[in-house]
Amino acid sequence: MTIWKRWKHITKLDPDRPISETEIEAVINSGTDAVMISGTQNITGENVKKLIGMLEGYSIPKILEPASPAVVSSEGVDYIFVPSVINSANPEWIIGKHIEWVMMGDIEWDIVVPEAYIVLNPDSAVGMVTSARTALEREEVVACCICAERYFKFPIIYIEYSGMYGNPEIVKAAKDALSEATLFYGGGITGREEAFEMKACADVIVVGNALYEVGLERFLETIP
């Protein structure tokens, strides 16, 4: 069994947002299953390296989810989760950036895990940057998930509302359509009620903004 199939909660840390050593320690000890280093805007090799350095010495699984090929590094992380935004109108975000990365060489394939991203918030930075076709009906989201799992064989499918709380019915329908892939959900989880509602719909919830926007105490409420 792949390790993420045992996870329930991932904490997403943004290299472009400030966080203290004390907050890092609290996150590690919170009961979250893994930490993901991930962001969309102003992500550089320098700030990624700094954040990874703050996590050094902790045994929790560490995932780098790179915003671009330029910031990919295997140093200090256990996994590199590489998104393909399968509802993007721009093929660069489905396969183009990935080809660019492969051409750079020196990839540790043993720790690389592909993710099928479905971005559903039109006002989010990730939605705008990747030209995501966000106005999808439930049936279209489900079809995207089935295509990602059955045709493209993605092991992880990530429904990303990024900054807004999503539709639980859509997420649940997506999960019910899958038989092998693990369904991640991210977006708008700021407390216990939202966390537990979405955990009932997805396999894994990804919580990030709560830590920065509503504080550590509310973030801790999101741990199952």
C-alpha cells in the first residue's frame, strides 16, 4: 500500500508566507500525517529551500509540490508530488512544464508521484495562472476523475478549490466514482466543521490557509 492511502490530513505550507519555528513545531506535533511545501505565487528556489530547512530534523513525511521546474529539488524531502492540471485550457500545465523538467535531467524518479489536479475556483491564483476551466458541472468533474484514474493512471486526484470552500456533493460524487486513486481535497477549510464534512467526502484533506489566516488554534481543530 502506498503511504498516502493511510493519510487523512496534510498540512500545506507556503514558502511565500511567514511561519515561525514555534508554529512549525506545533504543526509537526498536531497529528497531521504529512507536510506539503507548496504555493503558486512568488515561489523561488531560495524560499523553498528555507522552508525545507525549517523542517529538517523532523521525521514527518515531507512533500514538495513544485510550482515550476525551476524549484524542484529532492534535497530534504521524501516525495515530489507533481501536479498536472487536467482541466487547464493550456497544455503547458498538463504536460508542457513536465517535459521542460525532464529535459533538465537528474530526476530521482523513485520519489516522484504524479497528481491529477482539478482546479475549481476561478478567482484563485492557481486557477488564473493555469488557465483552469473551472465552470464544470458535477458530471464533468466526475468524468475528469474517472479519466485521470482509469485512462491516465494517476495515483492521486486532487480537487482544489484553493481559497474557497468547495461543494461537498461534487467531492463525494468524485470519490464514489474512484476505485484505485486516492482523492485529495483542498480549499477553504478553516475549522473543525468544514474539515470533518470534507473528510467524509474525500480520502485526504489538505489544509493550508487556516494556519496563516485564522491562526494555529483554528488550524488544530481541522485535525481528524
